Amino acid sequence: MNSFLHVFIPLFVAIDVFGLVPIFLALTNGMSELARRRVAYEAIATAFLVSIFFLVLGTWVFKVLGISLADFQIAGGLLLLVFGVVEILNLGPRDYVSGMTAGPVPLGIPLMVGPAVLTSLLLLTPLYGYTMTLIGLCFNLLLVALILSFTRFISHDIGKNVMHAVSQVIHLFLAAIGVSLIRRGLH
């Protein structure tokens, strides 16, 4: 149990599920409950698959490609910055590529599983093993799924105008998080 907590807690902090809720609500504003649930499942599936990939091959891929964690932070930051600016300025419909949603990007990666989570996975695996790290990750993603499945109660109680205002502020924070990741990557 002690090893589990040593893996679960850093991943819980890195995922920041409570920080994801307002972003999830902003990105799924105006969607039906079924569409919102689909976006959540896509995000969680993407986060899980990327995490598994990094658990197994992360260090090797970085070496082969000649990239560092800082490079990864900058790329994730640029992605969030561009996404936030496009949403704030309303430069186009949310579905700019046919069939694409906000689930895989930006929710799944880099928000749910970004540089902080991937770094944690790479650091925790040698200390606690693949199995314990995978268990800690799965419990965290299960918790995310549970919390995101109850967001409809939050969005239902908030009016449309309030949701729009909150959505714009959240997109501004997304852009700021992107700038922060770029700055940390450059540092």
C-alpha cells in the first residue's frame, strides 16, 4: 500500500483532475451529454495509450529522436497556446478537422498526460517497477473518468452566459499554461 501511495500521489498531482474539470466543461460547452461523454472517453483512452507508450519506450524514443523533455514541454506548450488562442478568438468551428474532437488533443495530451505526468512515469518506474506504476496510473485515470462523468451536474446548474464567460477565461488560462510550458522548456 505504501508503494502504491508513493506512485499514486505524484501522478494525481501531475494529472490535476480538479484543474481539468473547468477546462473539460469549457471545451465541451454546448455538447450533448453523449458527445461530452465520448470526448471524456477519448481523452482518457489517449492519455492511457500515450502513458503506456512512455512507460515502455519513453526514454528510448527521446534518445533515438534526439529530443529532451524540455523539447517536449515546448511542443506541448505551443500546442496549448495555439489551441487557446484559436478558441478565444473564435477563429473557426471547434471541429476543424472532420471527425476530430477535443478529446485526444488537448484533453488527453498534453492536459491530462503532459510533460509532468510523463516525467513522473519515467522517474517512478525505476523506483517502484512497471506494475506498481501502471496500477497507480490506472487508478488515477479511473478517478478522472469518474469525476468527468459527473460534470453534467455542474454544467446543468450554471447558466449559458456564465458558461460562456468561464469558457473564455479557461481558454485564456490554457494559453497561459502553454506559455508557462514553453518558458519552462526554454529554461
